[in-house]
Amino acid sequence: MAPSAPRTIRIGLLGFGTVGQGVWKHLHNNRAALERRLGVGLDIVRIGVRDLKKEREVKVPVARLTTDLGSIVDDPTIDIVCELIGGVTTARTLTERALKSGKVVVTGNKALICEHGAELFRLVQRGRGHYFFEASVAGGIPIIKTLREGLIANRFRLIYGILNGTCNYILTRMAKEGRSFQEVLADAKRLGYAEADESLDVDGWDAAHKAVILAYLAHGRWIKPKQMLVQGIREITPHDLSYARELGYTIKLLAIISRDFSTNRVFARVHPCLLPARNLLASVDDVFNGICLSADVAGSTLLVGRGAGQDATASAVISDIADAVVALRGAPAPVICEEDADTYARLGSGISIASLAEITGRYYLRLTVKDRPGVLAEVARRA
Amino acid sequence: MAPSAPRTIRIGLLGFGTVGQGVWKHLHNNRAALERRLGVGLDIVRIGVRDLKKEREVKVPVARLTTDLGSIVDDPTIDIVCELIGGVTTARTLTERALKSGKVVVTGNKALICEHGAELFRLVQRGRGHYFFEASVAGGIPIIKTLREGLIANRFRLIYGILNGTCNYILTRMAKEGRSFQEVLADAKRLGYAEADESLDVDGWDAAHKAVILAYLAHGRWIKPKQMLVQGIREITPHDLSYARELGYTIKLLAIISRDFSTNRVFARVHPCLLPARNLLASVDDVFNGICLSADVAGSTLLVGRGAGQDATASAVISDIADAVVALRGAPAPVICEEDADTYARLGSGISIASLAEITGRYYLRLTVKDRPGVLAEVARRA
């Protein structure tokens, strides 16, 4: 059953920031076990960086570094390219070049998939390459694999979850300490739990990107973030959190993807929600992510884990490298794979995306009013 | 990328009880979507039963039924055999025959794997067949796939979880209603949540079988249930549950697999545990299962879902059928797969299994004593 001569799979990394260094570190720490399980050698042969001389936490032989990222993508001896530079410009060009030359590309670049996934998957379909992106949603939680393989027998009425660790960290601390959004945000930045520019996280766009990917995998349709209701956590106050607790709820920023099977319409949105305290997700705190899947065969399944950070993201990238090895060893087409654009287009045929106006839900309104007769009648009259 | 002529994969079911009927039902309900994703046709062509005339919830063409189970295993036109009869005698013989003839076998038979897994996996390794068993642990939760694929980059310090839905249902109701084990057990039997012979479940052996499988996947060593500390829930009283709650705990029957990386010893056990109420598993109630994995790269990951029942188990069997299709389409060897006995033997080399005497832990002792001076001193003296 084993191949006659164990082959070494040659891997190139584009980018060597937090995640890239994590991949190097853990691939080397667990290399022997991984190679035994996969039946091949694994070697990170080239690493594309911006600055050869930069001090890094992880030391690598300098001969493996290059500032010419294109040379990695064009190297015919490299089997797997891990795109870890982020962004949607250079990353897009390099991913396209790699896929066109038949390479397997592994990434966690949710923004790129969200914006250009449709074209990239078509490119995969026309070429010989593959595209794996477990790290793009919920870090170390294998949600992509669960959705497309583990629960393949299912259709999903409802997928909802905490997909942004920064927001969850801020809300958790606000709830526990009674401090304001601005105070906790400043602290989160000092501690490295929030970016210098916090808007992608706290305004809900990062969670929206991830929701777009999950919606595509579950329902075969690309939703544009601007078609979605996306609302962040800036307006939440410690008062909201303490009133919620009094009422038996917790406030979490949720991404919600629902499908109405009678009309075949898909709804996707991101906004703060009141979750009943007895819901397990209500206890998913700090930087943890959690996703609940309501499926027609398996019932409710919940996954909780580390949604970000060097190690958890590296775990997801390495699991994709393992799947890439299997694909390279001769599986003729990664058939249980979202990259087959036609298959997913058929999956999505007949499904339409609901407009914002169609979304209905219950609201919590908090009013501060003068304690005098008639004030509530007045509010009711104006509402 | 699609195969030149879409092939139809021919499936045979051995056994047509609860799970078999669930597989038929859901494979047919979601057949179009599954076939599109997998790029092949799927047809359950033969079903082996004991009684052709038995009334069944799910109606199938009578021509597909046979009482000759061996004829399914020996049929050269059948690609995938789902062994759903249970037990370790006929099931074993039929599984061996199928694997020897190069078929893919899908099962949820935890007892068979636990008792004869080592031989069956060696058989797979020597032949051309494959063996998939997602349904053997935690029903609809894709724990096997998560352990061997999604978290492949990880080593597991600790795996613990609620793996028996019957026990969890009984403990949940005892805690909520303050009723005795015997009362709730009788009710669970009436409702179909417990078997007529409850011992496999409530004495911990079912959870132990599942722990053996998880321990093998995580550490590459077969542990015999009799090497394990296995204790059920018969002795738990409503008093234990209410005292536990007062102390901020919940009592759950846990399967626990831990590995000490300094000595490379693996510990496996099943017994009732006091779980702090803030642990998410403490809120996993009723028939739900939950598993927590402490991994060296991804950190803590929790999976919760339906651990048993027709639908959840069928979901797992169908996901294995999907993986079987991928294996049949030409992946040369299912390399990320526990069935490669040699690989796992190497994974397990240097690892030894700890004896019962080595297991240490904290205990909760509840004493009912006379309220008179000196009684606690007396207890302490005798302890």
C-alpha cells in the first residue's frame, strides 16, 4: 500500500509573520509523527519574506529565505504553497499564478476568499491545482472539514456562532468588569488581542467574511458582505450587559446563516445578540470561538475552540497541508470540496439570498425615562 | 476534473435495524445533493436481514432484501459494505471476508473494533480494502475525523468526554427531578433511551469501548477494557447530585484518556466525575455527548452533539460512505487513517499503558454520621 519510494513534499511559505512562524515551528516539532502518518517527507524549502534581515522569534536557515515571492510560486519543484501574507492584491496574484501552474494552495485568507472566491474556485476547476482554507474560519476548530465532510449528509437550517475572538474578548471583559467598550478596547490593544486598527474586528466585518465562507460551503451561494446586515459591538455599553444578565441573557456578537427551506432563501447577518444563558455558546468566553450547526440529520452540533492566534491557526494550516498531501498522492479530484465551483453552483441553484428587509427578529430596547406618570404611554404612542 | 463517465457506487447493508433504516432514509432524502458533491451515483443495491417479512418503518423494494448476508459480502459488484448488525461473531466473520476481498467496510460497531481492531486493521493493511468507523464513537459528532484529520498536527495530553447518552440522560433527570437511579432507569427503558439489558451502558462498558478507540487513534496503542478503571453510575444517588450542585459541581460519567509526555504513559478510564459547573461539558445534558480535546497546538477544542439515535448515527455512516467513495476513486492509500496498523504501531512505539495503580485523582467522600462530639476525629483516625 505504501508508495515504492517515500517522496518528500516540498512546501513554500509566502509570508513569515505570526502564522508562518507557527507553521514552521509546529511542522518541525511534530514532523516525525506527521511524516509517519502521511507516508511522505515534509520540507519547507522556501520562505518568502519582505525583509531578509528582520529579527524573528523562529530561526530558519537564511538560505531558505527570499524576497522574491513569485519565484516560490513559479518553482516547479514546489508542491504546496501556503499563502500567509493576507490582503487581496499581491495574495490574489500569487494565488492565481500558483493555481494556474497546478500547485496546491493552502491559506487562511478569509478576505481574499470572500472577495474573489468565485473566480479562484473556477480557476481551480479549470486547472490541476487545489485550494484549502481551513484556517480562514475559526482558527483551530475544524469547522470547514466538519461542514463539508463530517456532516456531508446534512442540510443546514441554521448556522450561528461566535467567529471573532477580539469582539468576544472585549464583550467578556466588559461583562465581567463593568468597564466601557473604549477602556477594554485600549487594554486589548495593549495585550495584542486587538489590532491597532480595530475596525475590521469590532465593526463585524471579520465575522462577516467568515460567515460568507460558511454560507457558501453550506448553501453553494456567494453572499457579498454588503448584502448582509453587519453591525459591530461599539454601541454596547456595560448597562446593556448587566441588564441582559438580569434578564437571563448574555450579549454575544453572532454570525447567523439561516435558510428557509420552504422558500429556499438564505439569510446571513452579523450583529450583537441576546443569547439565553442556558445556551452553551453563552458560556464561550474570552478569545474562544464557537459554532452551532442545526442540521437535518445529525441534529445540533456545537464546536468550540481557539479561533485565532499563532498556534491554533498553524494547527489548521498543517491539517490542510495533510489534506494537500492526500490530494497530491493521487486522489483524482477532491470531490468533497468547495473548490468544485460547478458542483457548488448546482448545490446553490434555486437558492436565493434574502434582502435585509426580509430579516425579522425580536429586539431588546432599553429606554431611560423620567419617573413620572404617563411616560410609558407616551413612549408607546410614539413607537 | 469530473470522471469521464459518472460511476454508480453499489452499496450493501448488513442489517436493517434502526441505523440501517436511517441510512436508507437519509441517503435517499439527500441523494441528489450527495451525488453531485461526490461525482458518482449512490445505490443501496442489497440489504441483508434476518426476516424478509418483518414490518419495518422504512419500505424498501423486496427484491433488494436477502437473508444471505454472505452473498452481499461476496458480491463482486458491491463496492461498499455497511456492517450494521453489531456483535462480535457474525459481524467479525463478514467484515473479515469483505476486507479480504478488497471492499470498503463502513461500521459503527465499537465492540468489534475494541475487541478485534488490531487484527482487522492488519487485514486492511495486507489487502486492498478500507475500514471506516465514524459512527462508532459519539454518533453524529465527527470526532474520529477531527482526531485523525482536523487536528492531525496535534498531540493530545488529555481527551475526556461524555460518551454514553443513556447514562447522561439518566444522570440529567436524576439531577433535575431528584429521583433515584432505578426509577429513572425504568422510565428510560419505557422511552427507549435505555436497552432492556442496561448493563453495557450504565456499567460504563459502552463508554470504555469508545475510549479504547479514541485512545488508539490518539496514541496508537490498543488498551483492553479490562486494563481500564471502569465504573458505572448505579451507585449514584440523588443525594450525591444535590451535594455536588451545592459545591458548584455536576456529576457526569466521563471517559478520560490522558498521556503523560514525560513518561509516555497512557491512562484510560471511565467513571463518574465531579465537573465544575463552569466547565461547558457540565451543561451537556440529556442524551447529548460531548468531548473535550486538550491538544498541544490547537489548544482546547470541544465538540457537542447527538451521540446516538437513528438520525445522528446515519449521518456518521453516510459521511463514511462519502469518504469511502473518495478512497474508491483512487486515493492510493488512505494515509491519514488508523487502519494503517504499521503507521499506528510506530506512532505508539515507546508508549506504554499505565496500570490501575498508577491512576491518581481527587475524591469526593460523602459521610453520613451521628451529630456528636468526636465523630469526625474518629473518621479521620480510621481513614
